[in-house]
Amino acid sequence: MFFLLSSALLAHSALLTEEYYPSRTKGVLEQAVEKGCQQYLCGRIKIKEGSQEEVRHWFQVLNDRKDELIEAFALEEVWIESIFLEHAVDGDYLIYYMRQNDLEKAFTALGKFGLPIRLFHVDHWKKCCHECILLEPLFDLERQRCAP
């Protein structure tokens, strides 16, 4: 049983290697650090033509499995992840925003823990999306939240 479980985890961990999605980890991370975005990240990602229905399914699954994502966010020290769909003349795009304690720690945790919901998420980035173009940060302000 342990062998099967560890084999499955190793197979899923392969999804997070540089060969799997280099621009979505190392490249994006390097760009973000260059732009001074250690605690937040915003990008525009072109959706591959013909993938719109798969994208809608992907995000429906994420919405249905929010409890698992909250667990993953705690491990990755992610506070917010928001994704919007933009319809443009040249195709559809995802607008991606993430806020975390430390971007490098968040990416490291993604590979380290290999949670099934995050692996599902990473797999769909590969299947449905082109490169992520980071948006230039101009203004970012966070108001401290009051306890309810």
C-alpha cells in the first residue's frame, strides 16, 4: 500500500518539474522577483484556442473543492487567489491575481506537498493555457482586516 501511494505521489510530483511547466514556475517566479512582486502576482494568460469549455470545467471543479484549496493555501501561505476570464478580440485570457507571504515559498510548497487539487490545477494550466505575461504593478494597498 505504501509503495502504491508513494509511487502515485512521485508520478504526481513529476507534474511539478521544470520540464512540465518551466515558464509557469521558474520563469514567472524570476519575472516577479525582478518586478519586486514578492507578496503578490498578477498575470494575463492566453487560453489555448478550443479550450474554453475545459477552462470552465476546471474552475467549476476548483469551486466545488474549495475546502481542499483552503488547506493547500495554508501550506503555501497563500491569502488570495482570484482568476477572471477576459474576452478580447484576439481570444480569451485568464487574469490571475495571487497574494501570499512569500512568492518563492508558495512555489516551493506547491512542489513539496503535491496535493491532488493543486496537481489538478497545475495540469490544467498546461493543457489549457499559453505563457503567463506578468502585469506591471503600479499600485498595491492592503487594508488590515477587522475581525468579524
